[in-house]
Amino acid sequence: MDDRELIIIIGCDVDNDYNPKGNRVHENENIWDGITFGIPNLKEIFNSLTQTRDDPYPNLTWLLRSDKQMDMLYNDYAYPVSHFLDMWRSLNKDGDEIGWHPHMWDWDNIRKQWFPHLDEDKWTNECLEAGYKAISKYFKPTSCRTGWNFQSNNIFEKLVELGVKVDLSGLPGQKQILFQNSPTSHLHDWKPTTEEFYFPSKSDYRISSTSKKCLNILEMPLSLTPIPTLQAYAKFVHHNVRHNLNQPFSKPVIAYNFKLTEIMRITKHPKLFKRGVNKKFKDSKIRNSTEYIITYFHPHELLGNGLFSISNFEANLKYISDMSGKYGIPYRFLTATQAAEDYLTQTHQSEIIHD
Ligand SMILES: [Zn+2]
């Protein structure tokens, strides 16, 4: 049997374009241009690609903000959901999925700045419970990507309790220490995680365990693309120098680990993205298997012309289509929850979704 196929899941972390200076949004301050202008432009590109090239239509997973920061800015936890509701309803009607992207941003009233509030389970739980309740008035999300890819055993447990079935926060092999905080606290820690999908262990979300000790949520980590050694080294030096310069009074630490891969970003320059695409098609061919690309972007990247842009997005989609033809391997786009269901059926795992 020919199992060769590439499945692509594209998520969008629907964040504001930038953090406002204060903890309230002032009149005339527009921090959502990525949604207003970027998303309609992207839909035009999708329509043109499917019409002129007969490519499959990319259905996306829109991960919407609903959390304490939104409440502080707008007195509405689910402001980006309610304010752009017509757009989300129309996308959803056309087959896109509406998921959730909670950020644990909090306001420091002494320093007058936003900071990641990641070390207090009680605060996190309140943020998640109220955020999920607010978004659920409009949609009931079953997929999630957390802000900064930060995860913890506590958050995973809360997501399961709220009814989330799929998480896309994993960054295989990556760990980064938080700026301006103790060296033991991290912005994310996925050091032992691989690209394999798994049900997270209750005692260590980064890995799996025997089925009884796992949580009933499928982790589908983001996909990796190989990068050249020199580039990997430059990134390693850049991130660590930047981190340690920002903390001049602390002992220097390795804040960012060295790796010869990076996360596949659909809006990033095709030179970097296409290495990953080639690898996935090659793996599928050699292993006679279904392979997955799990990638994401932000709306504000659709407005830029730099390293991340809408034209890169278009070029990367065309490249996937061209390589599919070259390798003779089909591909299709699925949303996060569709892909999880598909994967569990293919691997006969539906039964081990625990209580
Ligand atoms: Zn975000």
C-alpha cells in the first residue's frame, strides 16, 4: 500500500501587531492592522493559487487571543474574537478552524511595562479559565498554541479540563531562559521533545509516558528544518550575547541551546523553508509514510517585507506544490483538530484517549 503523503497544518497566532505602551489602548491606536489588512490579502493569494495552479486550498487554524492582557487593554478577555467576529465566522464557514492562543502577559505597574507572568499557577489558571470562558461564547476551541510556546504540567492539565484536544506549542529540542528573571525560569523548555506526536506525561509535559500516566491531549510539535552550521552558530552566539547583556548583574548563563535546526515558519524566506520541505518529501518517499509539516505565522508578518513576509508565504506554498509534483507525492492541508483526528485514526490510537 502506498502511504506516501504530506499533511500540512498552518496555524496563525493572532496576536496584536505590537504591545501598546500602556495598559489601556488609546483611541486611534491601531494594533490590529495584521488582521484588518493582512488576512484579506492572504485570502486573495490563496484564491489566486487555487484558481491559476489548481493547488489545494489551504485551510488554516486561527488561534485567537482571549486572556488577561486583552481584558486589561479592552475590558474584554475575548476582544479580538468579538471585534472581528464577522471575519472569524466567515473563515470558519469556509472550513478554517478557530483555536486559542492565550498569552500570560501581565502589567508591571512599577516599571510600567508588560512582562511574561509565568511562575504562578494560580494567576495562570485564572487567566486560562476566564479566557476560555470568554472565547467559548463564540467558538469552542479544541486546539491551542500558548504564548511564547511556554508550557507546564499545570497548563496542560488546565487545557484538558477546559476541553482542548490538541496543542501545537512544542518546539522540539529547544529551551530558552526568560529575560530579566532567574536563570532557572524559562520562556519555554522543550529540550527532550522530538517531532513525534504524543500524549504528554502528567509529570513531564515534554515527553510521553505509559497511557495511564498521560494527559488526554495530543501534542503535535512544530516541524524543524535543517540549517547550515555557520548559521546555527551565529544564532547561538547572538541569542546568548543578547540575553547576557540584558542581565549585566547576573552570572552569565547559556540561555539558548545550540542546534542545527530551526522551526519551519511559513512566512520565512524560502531559502530556509524549502530545506524542510525537501526533507519531509524525502522522508515520506524513503519510509513510505505520511509526513507532517506543522508551521505557523503572525498576522503582522503579512505586512512586512523583511525576513518574514506575505510574498515568502506565497513562494513557500508554490514550492510545496512544485516539490509534490517532482516527488510524485500528494499533499493536503488539514486544520489542527482534523489532523489530530486523522492521525489517531491512521495509527489506531483513538481507543487510548484516556478517560
Ligand atoms: Zn503570541
